Amino acid sequence: MNDFSTYESADIVVVGAGLVGSLFVSEILDDFQKIALLDAGSNVHSSMKEVKTSGDFFHPSGDRYRCFGLGGSSSKWAGRCVIYDRQDFELSDQWPIHYDEIYKYYDRALKLLDAEVEISDVQSLVDATGELLPINQADFGRSFDIYSKPTNTYEKFSSRFNECHNLKIYHDHVVTSLDSCDDDYKFISGVGPDGRFGIRSKRVVLCTGGLEVTKLLLNLQHNKQITESSVLGSHYMTHYAGTIGDFRVDSSRINYGYGKKGNVFVRNKYLYKKKVKNDLSFTARIHFPDIDNPKHSSSILSFLYVFRKIIGYEYGLRLVKASMASNYEHFLNILLNPFSLFRDVYTLIIGRYFLDRKIPPLMRTCSKSFNLDIHCEQSPTVDSYVTLSDEVDDYGLFKLKVHWHPDDGDMDNLAVNIQKLIEQVGANCDYCCYLSCDEIKSELLRHGAFGGHFIGTTKMGKDSTESVVDLNLKLHGADDLYVLSSSVFPTSSHANPSLTIAALAVRLADYLKAER
């Protein structure tokens, strides 16, 4: 690898070697003579705890889903790929581009993320699968998640990166400043292992993650290095999630919704078909019963409850209501079913921790009791936003402060439409728990900002007074400065943004190659 020194020029500077930054660089390697890839971390991952939160609702700590290091948050990513639905675009005034502009890049993005399937193949698999739930498909359509091999994108492309003579990788380099130069060039600078550094470049692409990119832009705005935007940092979104109750049905009637295409798992779910333009999207999927309730008689679920500290963060949240008084019954479930426990634990450990292709997170049980899991869209509102705090980090940048606030209209909208699902399932099953609208709202807010998805704070749009970047992700008022992150999404859809970010990365790569 050639080493061109700092304070020299590059054709393009990419800031952030996480999931999207590494993927983006892999797409432009053959098209630019000098590429600089900067990352604030090193090969050793460390958490980012400096984000402060405010407000009355729970928001995960700054280190829960975010980390420094080559590969960034892809080192924690579980491989769940969600294709956004056409209705997210066509029933919204927010997205400035047509759905087809995203959809046509999904297959390439899936391949880059090691999914190794095409959407058409997955769709045929889903169509051939039996019904998941006894519900009216006029209201709820079939959808699916694709479980890619959990991929650290930097590690995936690292051997290729090391062989490229036109790429220079800067480890432990934190960008703090961006100045304009002559001839429309930019001088990007910051702090590296040896002190201050700087690189002169025509193009700069910021790929530092949904919150970190906004932190940098807010600091640049504070220093008057970019055009001021009243929209920057506003309309912060994540997702709502919850379990809307138990239902009982003969397990032979239940299709768990898993299929396999090659080595890739596909999970079916139901997607609410929006009938009204302002309705929020949500999905429903079958899940195992409440772990904390020993009446499920499942040895593996009781084992997970007793040893609940080994359960992942999000599933662990579901146990906050659990009582230690039921431990005796859980131990009975374990002792009475040792052989099934051994089989299930073996499958869980091998399938989740040793196989390249992780099995989806669902344990099949002999119980006739099941849960319905709901994952929901959050609408963009002015009450949810991020801003700079009064504290300064080690690099002289103001730290970020997050104010996450759910919208009352969201809760009303979701509660009414989720009840439609409850009523349809309950009419065909021995339903154990009907939730009222108020109970649904309470459940959706119990986990607070769910999923570690940081969306909306640098939204895409045509009008600079209502958005931060344009249709091609270029910052309004700045030439050749691009933002590539889930922060550009005008809406959040119902679930994980990773695949759609990857699709936008491929789209931006094609655009810049055509413009060079």
C-alpha cells in the first residue's frame, strides 16, 4: 500500500470505517486514484459513552449500540436485513426519492452484506410458506426479514483494502474541522496519534454513524464552517417495540415463519397495510412465550430465565417485570426435561455463537402458548432531537445530548391498528391476554427508544429549509460534502435501517463515479 502523507491531497476522503463507510469504499476502489479512509478508532474497539440523554423516556446509554473501531457498529450487528416497503415511500410526503431508487440497489447491498440471496428468490420462498397467523390478509400483508451472516464490513474488505495502492487508511484519526480551500477543495483536519493532521480533498463523505455524523456537523455549524441549518439535529427517530400478549393455539397449526434459501435464513412476518396516509407501519411476528412465566413448561425458556444475565440486552429488557418468587417452578421445568434442555442449549450455543450463519433468535417449544412481538415506526416530530451539550470531549468537540420523546399521536395511531390484529388473532385462538389501547401504549413505551437505530437528524429533502441533505446526500450549501448514514432517512419505517443504508451507499458510489 502506498503511503501518501498528511497535508497532501486526495480525490475523496471517507470519514468512518464502520458498516457503511467500509462498504462504500469497497465500491469506489477502482474509480479514484487517491482515497483516504479515516476512522476515529483503532483495531481495538472501545465504547462511546459521552452521549448524554434527557427527557422522561428511556433511551439506551451511549455505549449500548455504538463503538469506535474499524468496522464500527457492524462488529455488534446481528445480520438482520430489512427491505423497506413501498408504502413507506408512497404513503409519505417525506421521502424526496421514489421507492424504486432504493429498491434497485437492495440486491447489490445484500450481496455486500454476505446475504448471498436475491429478493426474487426470497419472495418465492415466502409465498410458498403456509400461514403464520389466522388473520385477515386484507389488513396485514406478508413480509420477511433476511438474516445475513453477521458481517464486520471492514474485516470483510480488509484484505482487498491492503492490496490497493490508491487507498490510505488513517487509524485513530478524529475529524474536528473542515475548511474551504481554493478551487472548491476542502481541507479536512483533526487529531491523530502524532498530533494535528490535515488532508486536502475535492470530495468528503461522512459515514460516522447516525449520531456521530450529527455531532460532527453540529460542531462544524457551531464553528461556522458549514451553512447554518435550523433542521440539523431535529426529528430524531428510533423504533417502538413490545409484546402485545399471549395466545394459545395447537402448536401444529403454527408456522414459525422460518425458511432457508441456501445458507441464508428468512423469517416471515406480517406487515400492517396502511389504509390512511398518516398511519404508521408495524410488523407482527410469532415469538416464544414470556420467559418469566414458568407455566410455559419449557426447560430451555426456564434455563434462559434462571441464567438471564446471558440473554442479549433487548431480550433482557423483557424480564424487568419478572419475579424471583417463581424460580422454584423454573428449576422444576429444567429438572423434569433434561434431555430436551441439552438438545436446545446445544442448538442455541452452536447456532448463535459458532456457525457463520446464525440461527434466528427463536426457540421452538412444546408449549401451546406464544407471544406476538410488535416492531413499529416512529414518526418524525420536533419533540425528538439531538443537540450539543455544554461539555467538551478530549478532542475539543462539544459532546452530544439526545432528547428522545415519543409522540402521543403515534401511540393513538398504533394502539388502534394493533387492536385490529389482536381482535383477529383472538377470534381464532384461545387468547390469553387482551390488551386495551392504554395497555398497548404502555407496553410500546416500556422499552423506550428501541433497537439502537439512530434516524432522521440530517434528513434528506429537496428544500434546504426543511432538510439537511439533498436527493444525492450532498449537504445543502456545501459542494461535494456528503452524508451517508441512517440520519438522512426522512422516516424510520418499521425496523432495522442497516440494509437501506447499504443500498444508499451503493447508490451514492454510483453517483460519484458518474460525476467524477
